[in-house]
Amino acid sequence: MEPKFKRILYGGDYNPNQWPEEIWKEDMRIFRNARINSATINVFSWAKIQPSEHEYRFDELDRIVDMLSEEGYDIVMATSTAALPAWMVKRYPEVMYTDYEGRRHKFGGRHNACPNSPVYRHFAAALVERLAERYAHRPNVTCWHVNNEFGNECYCDICQNAFRVWLKDRYKTIEAVNEAWNMEFWGHTLYDWDEIVLPNELGDGFSPDCTNFAGISLDYRRFISDSYLDCYKLERDIIHRHNPQTTVTTNLMGTYKGLDYFKWAKEMDIVSWDNYPAYNTRPAQVAMKHDLMRGLKDQPFLIMEQTPSQQNWQKYNTLKRPGQMRALSYQGIAHGADSVQYFQLRRSVGGCEKFHGAVIAHAGTENTRVFREVAQLGRELESFGTATTGSEKHSEAGILFDWENYWALEYTSGPCADLKYVPQVQQYYDYFYQRNISVDMLPVDADLSRYKLLCAPVLYMIRGKMKEALEAFVRNGGILVLTYMSGIVGASDNVYLGGYPGPLREMAGIWVEEIDSLPPEFQNGVRFSDGSGASCSLVYDQIHLEGAEALGEYTRDFYAGTPAVTRNRFGNGAVYYIGTQLEPDGLARILDQAVSQGQVRSLIPEASGLEISCRESEDTRFYYLINFSEEDQPVPASLAGKPDLITGRISTAEDVLAPWDVRILTEAL
Ligand code: GLA
Ligand code: ZN
């Protein structure tokens, strides 16, 4: 597709406002050596650019924009609305959010506004109006960054009223609310809209992830996601009014639970996100988040933030090892990023992020390991020009990811508290990752017809047209993999009566009578049809065949010999049902069958210890090979003979990638 920017954006959060102006010139000189071409500015400057209710001061920001423009930067202009100025909180205390315990916060922190506060929205809009008026036509301001990492929750009275209005719009009558939330349970029947209270600890919540009534808690999550989205749209519309052509985004956070990012992405010109893997995050976990972020719009995205070296806010803030930052940056690009941006360009002198890595360290010079690595990467990215930007990923396999299922699965009480949505989905992603099979992360309303194989892990909630879409996919020859805890409830967490997995029962050709759950120290086993076996854990569906065949049976307990994994022919396709959490090898055995039945191809025919992913422009295919293992790994023979975009050298089968090393092998189309 047509890329949004004329080059790979390379730079990141830059806060010259925190430094005397003598330093700025030095910054420019140093950044030039690293080929930095982009800066995200004005992220937390509200108090500076609006020192009081009726006073705005843009002189410093003007000088920053002028300087960066002279240097030819792509400026990512943030709107500063993510941290409230003290004067506003003093005069209008209701702009601060009220937390889950019901406490309204005082001045402090960030991401601290009540999203429904009319006062907050008024001041945010007024500020953005002035920013957009002043900067939206500046040729170097090529991207707008609304707020920052939208998130948090608010349980104030303003939000409570807004929630009631939101509910009226959704349900029309209070009777419909009672029915949706099954309020006859515990005698919670409501007779008036103003009896509705927010489900925090003072109401029907009993911890942030637990609730007495999933119906109200799910609606609250939908509502609060929409509330922040309204704040985003408010700012975006003002910016677009001043310049309809400009690109507007906000930085997302991967699998962050609080916001329905598929819904958000529809309102964003480009997706951007902040990638902060911890010392123990596996590369496949990072890869899944990148693919999810790409999947939000099915388009290239921006990495808005990553640290060049270490974070400050994790328990152990491990340095990125020599080469690791480069490998992680290319991993982002390999999965669809058209930028590499750092938090931040110069390391803070104070505040809780003074130990957070930056391009320029406290030493203040370019004579550091981190800077040299940043500079090397900058030169490489610059040399690609526009070769890779806008290029797409094509996959034959997809995995469904759905925020409403994320919320609902984790709210549900029983059968097992260890059932967490993201790790469940990750197990499926890991399989494709290991096999170097390209896979897309898809919303439940995606066009499924492009895929041969779909995995829908823990598809607990079936709503809207999901049943029909999945049935049509399978009827047309698709292979669908379903799991335990699927098809159980509708949009309000009320169970589909008549037997699990409810709407999926017919296509799966099974009936699940009961769901056992055992603590981790008790496991069961599954024996597959070929006699091999695998252990299994967590949940154990008690399955009756209704047309499906058993691919594996439990080996122990009172249900030994009954089906644990099944397959059903449906239309021209097939539905696999995995009734228990299989260990990775066991899961791979089933998924191998599904992949071969669906004729899904790996990017390379042989096994490889490298991470391999692929992007395609109109005329070129780019194979990104990254060595995340601790040993040297050879270039797969099937990719030998292709030139490396980074060095220009032709790869050979003798070519070996050291740990963290990268190749971008190209093939003309
Ligand atoms: C987030 C924020 C940044 C900064 C970084 C530090 O991503 O957006 O402002 O605090 O974390 O890791
Ligand atoms: Zn509020």
C-alpha cells in the first residue's frame, strides 16, 4: 500500500523543553550522526504551553518546531493532553479520575483525567484547537500523536451518569438491562436508571478482575473504552479540521486489556504502539503483539516507542545486549512497522525515568555503546530509502483476537482462575512462530475468506454474526481450530442453554457435558490415534461425539478413554476441537494435522532456528531472518542465493547468523 511517510521514521520522544537551549544544538549534531530523522515532541507540556486558564505560550514550542524543521525532521506532534496541569486540578478538582476503590485523585501522576469530564474535554479541545491552528500546516509536522497511551478507568459520578446514558442508548429500557445482566440473581432487579452504579469495589466488582455480575462489568469496559475513544476522536477531529490530509495516531500498548483496540483502530489513520519487552519476554510474545498491532488495520504501523537500552519501571531493568536492540528493531519492521522510534532521545536528569535508556545517555556524548548501535541502525535504515515502507504481509493462517472475549473470559468465575486470555492465544501463535508460518491476528468481524486455517482460542463469547461467519468459513473449505471454553455465553455473559459449546456445537459435532479443572500439580494425558501421547492441564472438557471423530482420548481419571480432541467434517472444511490445554508438543501434533489438511505453507520448507517473516511490496519480497537463539544459525538452504538488503551480499548456505544477527533477503516478484 501507499506508505504514510516518505521514509522509515527513525527517532523518538524528544523533550528539549526539559533542557536549556544550548543543549539543543548539540542534540541536533549528535542525532545527525545517528541519521535520526524524526522527533515526537510536546508529549507532556500542557503546563508549559498553557500556564493558566486563559494564557497560552507557544514561543518555546515554536523554536523547537523551527529547529527540527530546519534539520528536515518528520515531526510527530503530540497534543499534551495526557497529564493535567496543576492549576486545572486546583480550580476544577472533578477533572481528576476516581479509582477502582472510589477515591478521587488529587493532582499528580499522568493519564489522570476523567474521560467524561466536560471541563477536561473543554480544555483539551481548546488546547488542540490552538495547536492545530498553529502547527497543522507546517510541512514538517507530518504526524499527530493524540494524548499518550490512553488507558486507566474512572468511577466518578460524572462517569456514572455518562454510563447510564450509554446504557439507555444500548438497551432502551431498564427491563432490557435487567435481562441482559441477569439481575434476578441475588435480587438485584433495577426499577430506575438512577439505580445503576458503576461496578467498582463499592459496587458489584470485588477486585479489578472479578465481578458479581459480568454483564454490568462488561458493559462498563465497553463504555470506558468508548469514553476514552471519544476523547481521542474529539482531538482528532479538530486536527483534521485544520488539515484533513495529516496523519493522526495515538500510541497503543500491544495487548493492553482496557481498550478495544480493533474498535479504536477504525478511528486511527495509522496504528502506533510502544514496545517494551521485559527481560523474560520471549521473542514470540513480542512478535505476536507486532502482528496484533499490524492486524488492527491490516496495515503497516509505527513503533512509537522502545528503549534503546533499558527500562526503569520493570523489576529488573536488563540492558539490551549488544545487537539485541537492532534485532528487536528489525523484528518490528519484519512484522509490519515502518518506523523505529525510541523513548527517548536524551535521558532525563530527574523524575522516575532518569534511569530509562535514551539515545544520548547522562554522559552526554555519542561515545557510548548504545549510541554506536543506534547510529549503525540509523545508517542501515537510511540506506533502504522507501524500499520496504508500505509493504504488506500475506498469511494463509489467522488467529482470532477479541477484546470482548478477553474481558469476558477473565471476568468469569470458574471453572479455573488461571485461564488468562493472552497466554491462551499465545500458545497458538507460538506454534506458527516456531514453524515459520506467517499468521495474521484477526478481529471477529474480519473477512475470513482470505484464509485457509483459522484458530479461535477460548472463543468464550459468541455474539453478533460470529457463528454464521465461522460456519460460512468452514463450509467453504476452511479449517477451524476451536478450544475448550468456547461458545459458552452471549454478549452479556449469559450462557447459551442446550449444551456447550452452544452455537458452535453443530459445526464442531460434539457436546461438552461438563468441564473439569485441576490444579497444576494434577495433570491428565491424551493418547492420540497414532499411539503417541502428550500431557494436558488446566481444564478438561467431557466430550460426547455428535458426528465428530476423536483424535485423542484422556488417559486417566474417571473420564479415561473419552474424547479430548476431536475433528468434524462440516461442509467442505473441518472443525478441530481441543478440549484440554495440551503441552506445546501435543498441541503441535494437532496443529500439524490442521495445517496439512488446510494446505497451509510455511515461509520455508525446512525447519530453522531463526525467526523468519516476510513482507511484500509490489515488486519485491523481503525475508527477514533474525537470530533470537543463543547459537549460530545458518541461512536456510531454500533462501540461499538471495541478496541481503543490508549488506548487498548474496547469501549462501554457508552463511551463518550469530545471535541477534539479521538478514533481509530479497526476491524480485
Ligand atoms: C511509556 C510512555 C512514555 C515513557 C515510557 C517509558 O511508554 O508513553 O512517556 O514513560 O513509557 O518506558
Ligand atoms: Zn469520571
